[in-house]
Amino acid sequence: MNAASSVLEKLYRDQARSLRAYARKRVGSHEAEDVVQDAFLKLLQEGRATDCLHPKAYLFRVASNTAVDALRKQMTRARYLSSEGQTQSGDVAEPAPKIESRIAVAQLEAFLDELPPPCRNAFLCYWLDEMSQSEIARYLGVTVRTVERRLAKALEHLRERTKRSQYKRL
């Protein structure tokens, strides 16, 4: 077994469960397993498992991007089905509020992508991984004060962007 395979295997054992939960929140249980598999597949294909400084953070970023893609596909399909006025057997167009909430999640992720990586990483560690500020500081190798500034900057950016967005419920 090469180094990349062993790192990826350990990452899978350690993170697959939490990654599934993360994906379920974003795309629902039906698509979650696909998102997880696609994220690990991409990590394997890119060979980033061994050279990535923070493989867990990178894995969750890949899963987040994959989830956004899955939501876009779902929304496109729902628009197509509703414009055609038909559904295939067993398919029901998604209710508008659910689609709107998924659009809002995708928009929030786009807003997060606008942040500088240090701010985005601190924000994701705090809100997604539920790490304390001192844990984040140790994880990122910075001071707690730096983490506080990064979180404040991220929150201010998100507040400003959501004010200008049509999805003010974020």
C-alpha cells in the first residue's frame, strides 16, 4: 500500500461518517453518499491526500463543492420537470421552499468562497467542525486573537453579502 492510499484510507475511516452528515445537511440523504464518494474519488484522482497541509479541510471543501454541483443538478432537473408540466414515475418536483433553501445554501457557499482562505478555514472550523477558537488556533498554527479577527472578518463579509442578496434569510 503506498503512502497516498494509506493516508486516504485513514482519512476515510476518520471522516466518512462526519462527511456523510455534512453532505446530508446540504443535499439530503438521497444524494449524500454520492457526494461523499465523489469527494474521496476526487481526492484520490488528484493525488492530494499526501501533499495537502490540511487534508480534512480540503476533503470538506471538495465535498462542499460537490454538494453545490449536486444541488444545481437537482434544481435544473426540477425546473425542467416543472416547465414540462410532467414528472416521471416516482419523481415529484421539489417544493419551492426546499429549492429556495438549497439555493440559499449554494449562495452562502459562494459567499464563503469569496473570503480569503485563512478566514474561510477559520469560519468552517468554527461553524462546521464546531471547534473552539483555541482549538482552531492550534490547528491552524496561529494565535487565538488571529482566529477571532478571521472569524469577525468572515461574519462581517457574510452579513454584508447577505444584505445585498435576495435570500435575506441566510
